[in-house]
Amino acid sequence: MTEIPLYSFAGEGEHLVIKLRKKGLSTWEAVRILSEQLGVKAKEIGYAGLKDKNAMTVQYLSLPARCEAALGAFSHPSIKILETTRHTNKLRMGHLKGNRFFIRLKKVGPTDAKKIDELLKWAEKNGMPNYFGYQRFGKEGNNYEEARAMLAGKRKVRDRKLRDFLLSAYQSHLFNLWLARRLEISRLFEGLNDKELGQLFAWGNETVKSLKRQPHFFRLLPGDLMQHYPHGRLFVADDTAVESERFAKRRTSPTGPLPGRKLKGATGLAEEIEKGFVEDLPAPGGRRYAWVWPEEVEGKYKKETWHYELSFTLPKGSYATVLLEMIANRPLG
């Protein structure tokens, strides 16, 4: 995985930006190692995104410029400094455009390789659900349950950083549940006829017919909060017929809730679905794209080794493992 910066670095300034390659380390572990060897506090080290521990990743970190001399003596078997430059400000979470992934799948037969070819074409054209990947939920996949226990007063967490992390994981869990429900609705509209849908959903014949006619697999509901894609302002989907056309052309994408304070919620029919997955949490609320598009998708099958190599770019915050789960048709966690 290679991080794509949001902007070009200035080449001057009081912050030293390093491009590093790491393997078998989380971003936090890499920050701790740099902090210890360079004699700088971990909170002075900036990063734009958290990268997977179980992969070889390339990302950018910012350090105070005074670390430049000590960096020359830095050495670690799992970290290699590739480039350095200067910049005017510290890197902060979200200061990246996206990530480029390269993945090698092993033991892939010719028949499965053809299936992967077709799935990649479909995903590049139609996009993919923007689930949080299994890595978001810890080694045991249950840190959102720890958050639930904390909120219920059954577990005390004094460390603010850990508390915020657990709350964020719980928000992610609720978002995934909401997205799964919306995908379930979309699959029904894809597979059933108007009469069957009318019997299943008490939304009125006109609404059901309008949803059935939408050009994209993921059905928009009246009152959905949309966002211009790949970035832009939020707005309400009042006319789903018009918005579904823009969505199919990648101009906009629906968003889902990250429950918390000052959450801007959906309205109308979309709110009826959303309210079942929103809780009053002591954390800042927000919205997340429900649907994203992989770009620059490339797939190559090596028949002699039964390896399938694929590369693609995803927006920031999106998980490559979600696309792999689509390909494998099973959970990877």
C-alpha cells in the first residue's frame, strides 16, 4: 500500500516530512520507534492516515525539523526511510488523497482468475460498498463490544486515547450495520418485481416503482444525505430520480451515519432506516460515503505460478480488504 498525499509538499518550512516503508508494524508502532530513536515526543510526529500492520506500506510522517540530524543515524530492520523534504505544517489525519494498493493472490486457478477479471471490471464500473474493514475492530474483532461495555458503565477506561479509539470503533460498527441493511434493501430491489416489492415495502407504489427504475445497484431513498464525490458538501436527495442519475455517473455518493454529537441526519424515508442505527454517543458525529469507486484497476494472471496480481487506488478511509472480500465472496477477518 502506498499513500497518496493530498497536496505537494512545500520543500521548505519547520517540519521535516519523511517517506518511509514499513513492514509488520502499525503506524502507531512506527511512531513509537521513531520517537524513541530520535528523542522526540510521539505527539510531535504527524501522520495523515493509519496503515495496516499486516502489510508492506509506504506512508508520509512529519517530524520537527530539529530531528533531521538524528535521522541520519536512524536504523530499524522493519523501517526504511525513502525520501525527506520540508513542509510548512505538521501532517494531520485526513491529509491524504487516497492509497494505492498492490496485492498478490496465490493458488488461483484459471477459472477463478476469469471470475476475478469480471468482478474487477464490475467494481471499477459500478463501485463498491464503503464498509469499514475487519482491521478496524482489533485482533479479536470485538473492540466495539468493549466500547459498548464502557458506555454501559461495565468497564472503566481512563486512557483518553483508548477511550476515543473504542468509541470510534463503535461508530464504525453501527455504520457497517446501517450499510448492510441498505445493501439488503438494494438486493431486494435488484431481484424482485414491482408487485413483490409493493407487498414487501409499505412505501407506496410510486416510490417503489421509482426506486426500481434507478440505474445504480445501490438504491437511493428520499431524504438520503448525499455528498459530491470524491469530496464536497452534503445535501438532501429530494428528487431521487435526478440524484440516482448523478450517482450512477460518480458525481455524488450517498452517505451513512457515524453516530455522535451534532450528527447531521437523513430525513424522510432514509431517516426511517437510519434511526435504527443511531445512538447518542459522547463523540463527534459525522457522515461517511456509503459507496466508493476503485480507480486505476489493473489485474494480471500469471498462469505458470497460479498468482493473480491486482492493483488499484481507493479514496482515503476505504479498505482494500472490502474489495478482496467481494472477490472471495466471504469474510477475511
